[in-house]
Amino acid sequence: MGFLDRWLDSLPDEPEEIEDDWELDEDEELEQLAVDVSEPRECIYKSFADDPGPCLRCGERLEQSAQPYLVATRRGKRITDSFITGSDFGWFCTNCPTVVIDPDDVDEMLQHPMSGWDVGEEFTVVGLIDLDAIPEDKQHLPLGDDDNPIPLVEFTSISDAEEVGRRSQRRKRGKTSSDSEKGKRRRRRRRR
Ligand SMILES: [Zn+2]
């Protein structure tokens, strides 16, 4: 028997067995965090050196993952630009819908802008881009076209690590948090 015959012979007859093989592969991949970008999540800005530590909301482990984001910049009250960037600045909670981002990492990225970006004075990471949500027949169109809107999954809230700490203290005292953080949502960029 030649190689091809042996190979064909070794293939399982039952389609179920093939599916089993696939499941095995998926199990192996589960050890890495599979980020469901379509899930709306809270974004927390936190400055850290190497590792952001545990999740600020639930205390579980955070894992770094490269994902596409929509970043908007502004100068004064004017949005200067918005752009999609794939980056690994996000650390995703393995338990709850939270992503921790070091604003210094975003700032660093904006120090080396692609040509044509207007990086403005301040930035905000608006949300994640769910590339899987783009219909197959629209995938050849430029993202952001009238016919092909950006599948943005906006963050449900954006806050600083210190605010999250204060909020959870307020919760402990039985008061609900309000949207008072809204005015402070955008992070002022450091001038260099
Ligand atoms: Zn969490």
C-alpha cells in the first residue's frame, strides 16, 4: 500500500470522530483566553509597570490579548480623528466583562502615529471592533463606509482605577453609583 492509500485508510469513517478531534483542539486552545469582543465590557484605565494585577472589579486574573480598538482623539471640544488600531494594550478579565488598559501604552502608540492620524490633545478608547460581525458580502468594502459601518462594541463605561476603588466603597455603604464619572471619562494626555 502506498502512502496515500495508508493515509486514506487511516481517516475515520464516522463524521463524529472528526468532530471529536476538533473538540480536542478547542480544549487545548481554551487554555488561552478566548476574548468575545462582541460582549459589551467596562474599560478601566490603570497605570502599571509590567502587569496590572488582578481584576479591579472581581479580583480574578487578567490576561493580555491583542484586539482591534476604535480610538478617538480630540482637541478642545472637537473630535480630531478616530481610527481603528490593533493592539495588545488591553488586559481582559477571565471572569467578568472588564478590560484594563494602561493609558500610557495608548499614549505611547499615539507618539508614533500612522501617517495622516491627528492625535489631538486627548484620547479615548471608545470600544472594541467586532470584526466577525462584518457580513461576508461586505468584507471587501472599506470599514466605515456608508454600506459597511464599523461594528463597534462600545465600552459600557470608562473609568480610572481610582474611581473604581471609590465606587466599590460607595457600593459597600449601600449607595448606588451614578454617572458622575462621565465628565472625567476622557484622559488628558501628558504633554512632553
Ligand atoms: Zn473581573
